Amino acid sequence: MSGSAHVRTIAFTLNGRRVSATVSSGATLVELLQNEFGLNGAGESCGQGLCGCCTVLVDGQAVSGCLYLAVFVDGAEVVTIEHAGTRPETHAIQEEFVANGAFQCGFCTPGFVLMVSQLLDQVPDPDEDAIRHYLSGNLCRCAAYPEIVEAVKRAAARRRAQLIG
């Protein structure tokens, strides 16, 4: 087989902008985002899809960017943490993380913010058990879990108030 058989050009929407890239068949989404677009918010930590640090939204669904092959985003809409703050509902999540001290080193925070965004899209008024269950695939090595749960509760309340008002 020739080397070109393992390379493919893909086109997709990245943070609201149409882009294209040439990727190898084994390249992950995190590698594509970092190497081709300079987006480092999704960080690879465990390399096994177990920690949530590499979370990226693809067509509105959270995926583990360290396992998700880049070729799979061909034709998709990809949202990274770099763009999430431009959306009013996600900006509120970020503000609540800061206000509640829901991070320490910050490495896991982008993944948590994107997962919380998806959670609140699906469950606008989650209780503590729902929050903990939904975020169970995201690990915080600094153990800021009580603060994260509180930030999610407050972000949910803000979001509900904005929808009503």
C-alpha cells in the first residue's frame, strides 16, 4: 500500500468556522486540535478515555478526544473549550467554577465545563446524585469535587433563571 492510503483530507466546523485538514488514519482528535489548530484546551492525560481531560463536543455530544479518531469529525461540528466561553450558557458555567473555587490546577476544568454544558442541555435541574453520576467520567486529581458540584448547581440555577426571565 502506498503511504497516501493512510492519509485523508477532512472538512468540518470547528468552533463555528469551516476548516479542513489532512490527517492520518490513526490521528486522534486531540492530536488534530493541538497540532493543526493550536488548540490545547483539550489535554491528553490518561490516553485511555478515563479521565475527561480531553473532552470535546462533536455534534453536541461529549467525546474523549484522546480516543476519538480525527477522521470521524469529517462533516461534523466540533466545539472545544476555547469556543465554549463565547456561548452565554457556558460562560455562566465558567463563572460559577471560578466563583466556587471549583478547580485548583485547572487541568481537568475544560473537560468538566464541556460535560456540565452537555448535562444542563439534557437535565436543566439536576440534583446532586445526577451531577455526580453524569460527571463520574471526569477526574479531578486535586479533589475539588464538592466545589464542582456546587458550581454545577449554581450554574443550573442561573441558566434556569435566564430561560424564565
